[in-house]
Amino acid sequence: FYNKIISESEYASAKPSTIQFYLQFLIPNFNNLANNEMIIHLRYIRSNFFQSTLNLSQEEKEDLVKILKRTPLVTKDGKRFLVSQFYDPAVKYHVAFNKTKLPPPEWSTGEWIQFLRQLGLQRDVDNNAWLSKAKKTADDAANVSNFDKPSKELIEQSESLISSLKDMIYYKQKQITEGTIEHLDINFVSFLTKASKIRFIYCPDPCRLEVLLQTVTNRRLTHYQHFTLFHEAVYHKSEDLSSLFRAILPTSCDF
């Protein structure tokens, strides 16, 4: 293999260090390696250049990350893909809605998943995609009788949407607290406003929720459902949503 991609004169003139050998010769030719051969080198890279940065400069580490990001590394269904084409299985939303785009099980263990996260594994949830999934979940929920328990899959989708929304709000709160941003941008405010009007939140005890909402809003609901929405069940202090949503959902919603 090495004779095919590197001539003796090229190697002799370059006199590369281990990291330079990987950067200049080996990684650009990963496509010529069998999968098991490539995995051996990736284990070496992971152990020696990521978990331990022995004799590795910051510039070399950045160059290594760049070249690995643009190199297909993950084999799935007989084909190799860029790491950035997959979603992080630690994010509930992706497990619920992007199952076909999760890395294979052998790549989802502790050391490998940490490695992939440094190479572009997708964690963020797109706002428009979230709204689309929330609307679909709400549509499916509307077809569930109040006398029947929703399916396990529908409940899991609701929990995944709630979890990812909490993560988004927490991240924005953290940015405001740290001073990275002064206030919420108009796009995120618009997103929250739209999210607040979608009935996707599963509540195992709708009767209890009905009593709570009547107490808080001073109005009687004409009916109740297993799924509720932020517009009915939460409030915010100011018009600009600077305090975001303050939850007043009952514990039965397990929010």
C-alpha cells in the first residue's frame, strides 16, 4: 500500500514526523485502505493525538482536525461518510427523529463518540426542523382519544421535543448570564412564540392540568387533552421574553 502512494524519494525528501506523515501521506489516502486498516490508524490518532497531545503543537492539532473533518471516516451500509453527516445519539431529539442518521453502534461508544464530537458530529437542532416535528407530533396527538393512552412512540417524541427545547433555552440563558449576548435575537423570540402555540407537551394527568389552568387563568376549559401547549400553561414577565418561559406545569407533566 505505502509503495503505491509514497515513493521512496518523496518520503526521504519530506523526512516527516509521525504527525506529518499522517497529515501529508496517510490520511489523504485513507480511501485506499480497507476499513479495518483505517480503524487501526484512527485508534492510534485518537489515543496519541486527541486523548494525549504529546509532541503535538496547536497548529498541528488544528490541521489534523481539519483534514479528518473533510475525510470520510464512518462506514455505514458499506459506504464511508463524513462525520458531519451524522447526529449525536446523546441528543434525545436526534434519537427520536433522526434515527437513520445516527452513527453505527460501534461508533457510539464512549471513546469513539467523544472522538466524533471533535470532528463535526451534529448536536444542534435546527429551529425550523424542530417546529416541523412539533407540529407533526401535535397532529398525531390530536387523533388520540382522551380515553386512550397515547402510544409509547408519541410520548417519546414529546419528551424529546421538550428536552431539546429546554437545552435551547438553557443555552440562551447561559449566553445572557455570561454577557455573550445582551438579549434574545428576534429569530429566537419568533421561534419561541411559534413553539408556545403547538400542542405537543404530553401530560399524563390532563384532569389535574385542567384544574391548574383554571386556577391560573381564571377561565374554565371546555375540554382537556393528554397534550397541552406552552401558550396555555406558561407565562413570561415581559413582552420581549427576556425572562423566557416560566414553567407552571404540574409535576404530572414531568417537565
